[in-house]
Amino acid sequence: MSIINDSQVILDLTGADRHAATRALAERLVATGRCTDLDAFIEDVRLREEKMATGLPGGIGIPHARSAAITEPSLVFGRSAEGIDWGAKDGPATLVFLIAAPEQGGDAHMQMLPKLARALMKSEFKEALAAATTEAEVVAIVSAEVALDQAPAAAPVATPATTARSLKLVGVTSCPTGIAHTYMAAESLERAAKAAGHTMIVETQGSAGSSPLDPAVIASADAVIFAHDLEVKDKGRFAGKPTIDVGVKKGISDGPALVAAAADLVKAWEADPSLAAKAAPAAASGGLTTKVEADVHLGIKIRQWLMTGVSYMIPFVAAGGILIALSFMFAQMALGEQGAIEIVKYGLTAEGEYNVVQNFSVTSLTQWAALFFVIGAASFGFLVPILSAFIAFAIADRPGLVPGLVGGSIAVTMGAGFLGGIVTGFIGGFAAKWISSWKVAKGVRGVMPVVVIPLLSTLLTAGLFITVIGRPITSLSEGLTNGLNSMSGGSAILLGAVLGAMMGFDLGGPVNKVAYSFAVAGLGTAGAATDSAELKIMAAVMAAGMVAPLAMALSTTLRPKLFTEPERENGKAAWLLGASFISEGAIPFAAADPVRIIVSSVVGSSVTGALAMAFGTTLRAPHGGIWVLPLIGNFLLFLVALAAGVIVMATIVIALKSREPKVEAAPMMASA
Amino acid sequence: MAQRTVTIASSVGLHARPASLFVEAAAATGLDVEIGRAGDDLVDATSILGVMALGAKFGEEVVLSADGDGADEALETLVALLSRDLDAE
């Protein structure tokens, strides 16, 4: 940890006297968790000060103390324009450096004081500090001159026996879309481990596929950290090790805490051999079931299984949706108004002129449209089976694939749609898991995965669905579709607002994903009409998801002074991320200032969602932002709806941030 | 030019308070006094920042030098000062 950070800087220090000013500085250490007893520490500083004033010629004050109330070597900087009397002969202090060192902290402050003294001999240093306009600048100026040579001793005061030992950690991160959170969590964990003196390698199970960790690396690891929203692939590889299991967002925001928890778990396992023994059988059995799962909330598991299914389904929706949208576009160009209706008649085995295989000709736009349609429709046909198959896969690993896929396919044929697919996915997964866990004779064990499990689980799943569950689900599904399609004016706008609010609420988190999955799933049942409710919902959801990052980009451009330097950098990236419908672009801002950003995000995104529905914009592609603009129906109005929400959110953000200057940021940073 | 070597006796080294006492005493001699590590450039012993910047630790040897009338006696006083544990006082 560094000795100074943004919260430990007061650009306009005030105080009736140096003791009051010291108290103001010391309070920052409480906020950043480095001072456990404010009064005790201030007393220690005062004792020092009374033995000899710490004012130095040149307008400097260096109050300092070693104290049992301090957990790590720290420096708090305060600047006073009028100056505060600090006992120096040549005048009051305008630059004050409060130096705090732990009682048993070795020679940390003996490093800080000389380095600070050396820095203060340079007039550029003092001038830079006098002229700095942001806390981040001060941190940079000070850190460049005053940094501890060796990494400070490990854990905070709570654990007196510090773990000096460097651990080997491995981990897995994943998230449904697989583009942002997965990699952010991996980076956060790796950095946190490095800062704590351990080594960590993370296997990212994102959408770019994953390169599995070397088995030797896993074998020699001391502990495992899972930060995931999808079921971990091949979890069995990690069986038998102390494991921390959390959602991916915690991996991003609480990296250091997770690493510390892993270290504690390692110590606990070393102290109590029975823990390792309990996990060992799981390792021996090939790791299908591990006691680790039992500790995690059932609700979270259900969400993970569902999200695994969704994440495998999304590429099918992307390929199919874009192809179909393009085909409708070409069809309307070639055949006029009724183009889309006509084009669905084309097929691979259709009669006469509608047969694409026989009649395809490079020069005919209609044929191109038909080709795209056929391919896109084929891709779409897989949505429900794939969703079902991979929900089952998440629950039961490979054995889940067969019942899930077959069950899902049957659900489609029966018209039970996505609801049916989700049901068959869960049934298939549990059936496969249950059958896999049967104790069987040795001879049978060999053919279990190839014959017995697929046969019985599929029979069970599909059988149940066809005979019992299917029909109610089908009616439910039809009811939902009809409801959506007959939704008019007011309720449509309300739905848009609600979905928009959900998109803006947690920027790529679970609530956002539910709204998004709802929209994407709807695309599969959208039918040929170009203005189905599902298409409007998709447009509204995507527009709403673009609001937060774009609004933050706009805010940092309009009022850079309200943001820290890293935030301004993130703002530049947020333009592109927002344009590409990557809501995660706004996360750095939300992490630094959660309440203000989330509130404004919910408002702005719901405005956009409502307007998009009101204008009747439509979209058949599940992702792409600006890049699929040509596929958006009423795209000018789409842009209007988007702009409206962006402006609303940016206005609120700027207004809220202007009211309370960055002093308020301190408690937020401490809890981030 | 008089020169003396002395071992820092302040338990946590020549930091803020011991350094201030030393600097005061050095200024009180009225002479040009310098302090530093053997082999390095010596710094002005009447500059608190300069002395603190040395970061001389407990047990380290430093060189004092002074010029002018009474330089020897002045250095004697300063050596005696640095040989006390100013941190404990």
C-alpha cells in the first residue's frame, strides 16, 4: 500500500491552531482505515509536538508520531493559504505533512522523514505542492519523492502474526457476456495478489474462450479464488484446495480482501487437517460434486446456471439476428413494403421459386436476402435448445448436454419457447446430476457417461415435459407473447422505463443481465413482422444500456474539474464503450461514487428506455450499439431517445457532483 | 579545519527532534559547521532540512567539520550532543 492517497490530501487545511489542523489531518487516516484510535494518535502527536515544535523554516510543518493506533506508515498532506503557526521561527506553515508510523513499524518513518526533507530542499517540490489543483496531483508529487523502499509488512493490526509467506494462488473469473467483468476481475485479483506478495494466475473463462491453466500450476497452488457469474468449467481440476467462491463483481471491487481471505483459509487448513480431508474425496472422485458448492447461496447458483445458458446462447442470437435483420433490409429493398413477409417463405427445401439452394444467383438481391434469412433462421432455431443444453451443462457438466439439448428442442417444437427451454434445462441438469451420482456396479460405471446417463436422463426430462409440464408452459409462453404484442401506448412506455432502469441500475451486473436476457430471449419469438413488441423491447434495452457510459464520457468532457485524472481517462474510453453498448464502461465511475452515479444512471436510462418504446424503435440484433445502427428501425428517433437519456444523466451527475466537492469522495473511496 | 567522527546515539537516528537540537547547537557555535557521511559531500549543519535529509541512522558514523576560531571546542560540544540518546530525553 502506498503511504499517501487521494483521501489523505486536504487542499485547503484550516484550524484554529496546529492541534486543530492536526486533528483534521488525522481524521483522514481514520477514514482510510489506517488509524484505529483517533484520540490516542492525536495525543501521541501532541506529545511529540510539545517536546519540540515541528515547524521548519520555509513554511513547513511536519507533525509526526509513532503510535499503536496506526496500522501502516502513512502521510497526510495539508495546505493552508494563510498559514498556521507551527512554531517555526520564520513564520507560519503553509505546507503540512502529518507522518504516522505504526509502533512496531520498523524504520518506516525514518525513511519518510529524510526523503521528505530531501524533497523539501527542492524549491520545485514546494512550488508544485503550492500550485496543485487536485488531490491526485499531490499524491503523484509526493509519491515521486517519498516512497518506502520495501513493501510494508503484510496484514493490518488485527492479525499480530503476519503471513510473511508468499502464496501461490490460482483463480477463475467469468461473466455472462464475457467481455469486460471477466478480465477486470482477473486483473484486480492478480494485482491484489502481487501487492500482498503472492503470485496469482487467473484462468479467464470469458467469451474469447479460455486457455486452461497448466495442471502443474494448479497442483502446486496453495489456494483457489473463484470470482464468477457462470459455473466454473472443469471445476474438478481445482478440487481439494482451500477455495474462495464469490461473484465476479466482488472480484473486481474486493481484490485485496479476497486475497487476504484466501491467505487466512490456507492458514486455517494448515491448522486443521480435517478441512483438507473433507475436500479430498471430491478430488478423488473426479470432482463432479464438491462440498464447496454447498456453501454458496442457492439463489446465486440458480443465477449462475441461468447465466451460463444465456452466455452460450448469445452468439447464436448475434449471428442469427444480424443475418435476419440484413435479410429483411435487402428484402424490402428488392421487394418493397411486403419484402419481409415474402422473404420468410424462402427455404432450403421449399417449393419452386422459394428454394434457395436451386435458385440462388449472385446478382439477385432477393436471393441474397433469402440466403441470409435461411441461415439466420437456422441459427435462431438453436436458441432455445442451446439455452436449455447449457443450463443443464452448468448444473451437471457434460452429462447435462444431452437431456438439455433434446429437451430444449422438444420445447421449441411444442411452442413452449424460452420458458420451456429454461424448464427443460433445469430438469435435464438435475436429472443428469442425480443419475450420475448413482452407485453402480464396476462394469456399468464405464458405460455410464456414454449410454446410461444420456438415455435415462433424456427419457426422464423429455418424457416429463411432453406428458406433464409441456402444455402448461406452452400456454404460459403464448400468453406472455400475446401480452407483449398487445401491449399498447402507456404500458409499453412503462415497460421501457422499467427495463431502462434495470439496465442502468448495475451496469452489467445481475439486474442489468436479467433485463438484457429478457430482451434477447424475446428476439427468438419475434416473428417476421418488423414491429413486434420484442423488437421494440430489444431496441429500448440496448439504447438504455448505452446511456451510462456515454453520459459519463459527456460529463468528463463538459466538467473535467469535477473528476479525478483516472476518471477523465476512463471518460475518454467510455465514448467508445458506450457507443458499442458496453455498459461496463461506466463502472469505474460508479465504483468511485456509487450513489450519485447509480441514481443518475437509473433516471437517465429509464428515460431513454421509455422514449425508445414510445417512438417504436425496433432492433433485431442482440448487441452492437452504434455499429448496428442500420439495423435499427426508426434509427433517428433511436438516437433522439439515446441523446435525451444521456443528457439527462449527465446533467444530474454534474449537478450532484458540483454540490458537494470532492471532500465527500473520501468515505466513498474508503469503502470502494 | 577541524574534523571529528561520531556515532549517532539517538535510538531512532538523526530525525526531526534530535536533528533540531543538533542544528540549534550547530548554529549556536557561530561557525560554519558541516556534517555528512565519510566519503560523501558534507551538508550545512545549520540547515534542518539538510540534516534530516541525511537520514543518519542509529549507530551510523558521521563526520563533522568546522572552520575558524574555537572550531575544536565547538566540535567537542556537538560530538557530545550526538553521542547522547536525544530521542530518549
